[in-house]
Amino acid sequence: QVRLVESGGGLVQAGGSRTLSCIASGNIISFNTMGWYRQTPGKQRELVASMSTRSRINVSDSVKGRFTVSRDNTENEVYLRMSGLKPEDTAVYYCTLGQGNQAYWGQGTQVTVAS
């Protein structure tokens, strides 16, 4: 059992910055990947960024250069630092942890970017 809790969502002006945090707890093994997906109504959930415990990073082209993913391996936390936010970044952002052949998901946190 793994539990993920996101925080940091809210309303931000276009061009602004905001940081999301996610804390994982439970039966977490030493090698895993944590990251962020986002979803808007009528759209498929899409990968934003992810980072493994060995610092392998994947970042979506749509946010590359604007968003940065980082993590604290000791405390099983992952962060998403967002800057240069655009209205199209508005979505529910979900934290995820993958280990072995299993994936776990947080409840999501809403990010709204106002023009």
C-alpha cells in the first residue's frame, strides 16, 4: 500500500509561478519513479514530468524549459516547480509513483491559470 498526498494547487496569474509538492508513504521500495500527470475535461491524462530515485528525468515537450521536477529520495517527496504559466496549463495535477509493475496515484490538486 502506497499513499500519495499532493499540495500546492490554486489560482495563479498567467506568467506566474507555483510549486506543487507530493509526499509518498507506505510500502515504498528503494527504486521507484515519481512524477506528475495532468488532466482537463475532454482530454486524456498526460505526463508532465517524472523523476526516478536515480535521477532519470522525463519532461513533456509542452512544459520543457518552464517546469522543473525534483525530489527528495530520503523523504519520498517530489516537487514540480512551475514558471511561465499559461492558461493551457490549467488542469488537475496528479502525483504518481511507479515501482515494480504497480502504479499509485494521488487525489489530484487543481491548478488554474488566469489570463
